[in-house]
Amino acid sequence: MTSSAPLNGLRVLDVSSVLSGPLTTMLLADLGAEVIKVEPPTSPDFTRGTGAVRNEMTAYFYNTNRGKRAIAVDGRHHLGRKILQQLTDQADVVVQNMRPGKAAGIGLDPNECIERNTSLIYASISGYGGDGPMSGEPVYDYVIQAVTGMVDAQRDPVTDAHDLTRHFPADKITAHATVEAILAALFARERDPERRGQHVEVSMHEANLSFMWPDAMMQHSIIEEVDDPDLYPAEYYRVYPTVDGAIVIMPLMTPSDGICKAIGRTDLAATGQFTDLTNQNLHDFQDIIAQQVASWTTEHALATFRDHDVPVGPVIPRDELHLHPQAIARNSIPIHSEAPMGPIRSPRPAWRMSRTPESINEGAPLFGEDTEDVLTELGYDTQEITELRMQGVIA
């Protein structure tokens, strides 16, 4: 851990699972916080068993739990609840992503926790928030994609078929929104003469509505009169196949004469046929571009468009992302050598700070790896720890 990292000295208790909560707390660990991850003894985090396992570790778990310590405690047992409450009383931040009200069942009711530890920032992540008709429903990423317009935005422009985004954006968007809220709450605590904490609630539904709204809802925001069916840029997103791959460019985002010169059609620039791109001519222009690009290699297409100052990028297969020259130059995807499964690539945090650099954490904890150490720090002796283990309270 970097001693000068922004959150150095803060302790976070992570009683979340899968993606939204664990990613939240990993980002806090990247900022220097000490994070203790809690898992039930008989129910390890789902991500521990998702994907290929190497030496008791998966890449999915590693990529959301780097830099943490892990304990296995049964919060349903009264002795386990006592342990979690002791940890909460010493924490600066608690993060949980259970359905509203469920945390009370393991002794972590937010109001009671903040009453005992008045400086605590208690962050609750849920699908729909703590009230409303859907608040008690089980929710996963794909549900939120559907109810926040993401699936509708992914409609195929030719077939009009809907589709999901084939990773878990709703969970990750929620994680970043939760980090923002926690950092704001920590800042508010610093400005409060009494250093009072607070309960921070983040719903996946609202986090993703906020994420989608600025651009995806630009045609559905003004309510005094019907929105003008004008160009919505993303509806004209298009991938252009090359001889050996594919590229992306966007005619709406760059002067058309530069594109015309790049594809050798100065006649189009001279006539001004595509100077102003509209619903009526944009697809025709894209078809002309596609016809020319289809005869080029990806390398030639990139060089040609760059020579004419046209924003362009290659479509990179996921197994080659680490080879991108920009990623190499900035060490954006370092190899971690201390992971249980052996060397693994994992991206560094997005922030670069000149005075308080982020932590580049290597290693993620095995199941229950730090249970005994954490209990010892709480004051439990060897005999008490043995008895807890024999009773199934810890693993």
C-alpha cells in the first residue's frame, strides 16, 4: 500500500458480493484504503467460482478484489454478528449490496451502526433503492440494462432487434457512482466539526438512469412539445470492415472534407454534397466510406485517416488490448506477479495524481485468508478463535 495514497489510514468493511460492491471497495483500496472483505463460511463470493480457477483463484475475483484482506464470518450466528459489529465500530466506511433491510439480519442495520459509530459512512447499494414498489425485488445487471433504456439504445439499426450489452455495465456504473458518493461523504465528514458520518444509498436504477440520460435521452427530455426527430449521433455509429480487421470513424464528429480527401474522393468535397450531414445523406456518405475502407488493410486505413486528422481507431480483440501502444507506453495494464494464480494482467486505476499517487495493489486474498489475523487484531485469543472455528462461526 502506498503510504501517501489519498485514502491511506482509512478502513473499509466490505460485506458485498459479486460486482457492484466489490468493485467499489477495490477502487477505494486503489486509493489507499485498507479493505476487509467479509464472506460467509459456507458461501464464498460468486466470483470465486466464475471462470477458470487457478490455485483457488479466478480472474473475475482477482479483478474486483485486488488489495483486500478476506475473512470468513457467519453473520447469521450471534457470535458472528458480534464480530461484524466490532469491525463496523472500527471502520470509516461500510459497503453492502444486499436487498433493502437484509443487512439487519447480520447485525448491520445502518441506523444502528451509525448510532454506535457516529463517524461511519455506511454505503448501501441496491437494485431500486430503499422504497418504491420495486424496492424488494431481486435485481441483476441485465434487469437494470432493460429498465434504464440501455437495451433499447442497443437496437440494431437494420433489424430493429433489441440486445443487451455483453458485459456488466450496470454493475460497474453503479460501483463508480458509489465511490463518488463515498468520497463526497468522507469530504463532508472532514468539514463537519463533529465528524459525523451518514448513510449513503445508491440504487442501480438511478445510477444508470443518470448515466444514460445526458446523450441517450437527448431526444426524450424536453416535455413542453414533441422532440424534434433530429440526428442522434450514436444511431449512426458504424464499424467499417477492412481487409484484415475493422476500424471505427464517425463522419458527424469531423469535417467531411477531411474524410473525402482521405478516401480519395476530392470530387465529393468539391461539390459540397456532404458538407452538411443530415438524416437524408449520412447513410449514403457512410456507404461510400465503407466501400473504400473495405479494400484497405487496417494499418493503411489508420494511417490514412490520421494523416488527414480524422479521429479513427482499430477494433481491437480483447486478447490484444494489452498490446495497444498507448497501453504499453503508460503501463495501463501491468502484469501482477504476486497473484495466487501466477502472473495476471489487471488494469491500473484510471487516476494519475502527482502528489498522492494511487496504490498499484498486487494480489487478492484467498477465501478466509486473513480471518485469524483480523480476529487477533480485535483482541480474540487463540482459544477463542479455535472455538469460533469449531462452531462454524468462522472459516
